[in-house]
Amino acid sequence: MNRWKSALWVEVLKLRRSRLFWISLVSSIMVPVMIGLVFSGTIGSQSSFEGEINMAGLLKELGVVISMGGLIGFGFVFSWIFGREYSDRTVKDLLALPLSRYGVAAAKLIVAAVLCAVLALLVFMAGCLTAWLVRLDGWSLDAIVQGFSGYARICLMVICLSIPVAWMACVGRGYLTPLGVVLLTIVVAQFGGALGIVEYIPWAVPGLLSGASGEEKSHLELLSRMLPYLTGAVGIIGTLAWWRYADQT
């Protein structure tokens, strides 16, 4: 157990001392603040957003941001945490630790997932705080609580969809392959609508629930709602299996 805690703490320290951590924190604050200011009419044009210009509309827009931007942002987090070990050639050092390969990979997965959850929560909090400061119509604790449930569900799906990026970072032994996979999944999700199978593409489901792809679809089939979680499970299994059985030399 002490070795397991040490592995987690090492990953936290590496993350805290990296530029990625601070850049992601600043980005997670700036984006919702800008959206809140546009919604209030302080900057930009309110006509750039579709739907209601009030607290409910802002919360919906935050869900749209996470459903689309989260695939890129969270994907980059998983790509960096796993890919940097190959780019910096520190994989052999990790394998020399008195901890199983499963333990090392699991520690990385946990730290990456927790960071993504923290960033998503920061986006929501910054958006709500900005809406309160600019006195956006419809601001209330009831509206926030009601909007958070749907927002949290979308965030969880996006985090699960980002887990396979860690696997691709291991297979590609660096950053480029997983980032290419992230872009490919976004393209596939966009073309799914033209093929009429968008509800069965895992990476498109959060966008459908948030309304990012047009009209919000809250009544998806159970299979469609389960696809992001199944994709995350495949990513976990693939990542752990790669660390356990692949030749890391």
C-alpha cells in the first residue's frame, strides 16, 4: 500500500511541476469567464450563441464546451502523462521501481482522470461565478444544482472517451500518435451525422446530450449512453495490458 501511495504521489509531483498543469488551470478559468462576459453583453455579441441568453443557456453552453473541447483538452492530458515517459526516455526508470507494472499504469490513469475532473469542475465553478458577478438573468442555486447533474454526466463521458488516448500514447511511444487519434475521433464524430449513425459513435454521444451538434437529444438509447463508458473500459484494459505484456525496451 505504501508503494502504491508513493507511485501516486510521484505522479502528482511530476504533474504539479509541469507547465501542462498551470496552462490547463488558466485555460479552464479563462474560457468560462469569456463565455460569461459574452452572455452578459460585456464583450462580444450575444447573437453568437444560440438559445436563451440566461443562466440556463450558460450552463448548457458549458456542457457544449466540455463535450467538444474536453475531447481535445482531456485527450492532451492523458497523452502527456503517458507519452512523456517515452519522449523523455524514463520508462525504464519506472519499470525499475519496486511496484508492479499494473500499479505504475494505474497510478497514471488515476492522476490523469482526477486532473480532468478537477479541470471540468473548475470550468463549471468559474462559469457560475462569472454569471453571478455580471448578474446574469436566472442565476440561482437551484438552477446551478439542476444544471450540474447533466454537466457532470457529460464530463464523465468525455473523461472515459479520453482514456484510450493513454493506450495510444503507449503504443505510439510518444505524443504524436495519441494526438492524431484525438483529431481522428473528432472527425469521425462529425461525419457520423452524415452517415446516420451518429448515435452509435461513442465520441459523438456527449455532443448529442449537450446540444453541441444541433438540437439537444436527451432521450438516447441505453446502448448509446453506455458506449462512452464501454470505450473507457476498453482503454483501461488496453493500457494496463500494454504495460504488462509489451516490450518496453
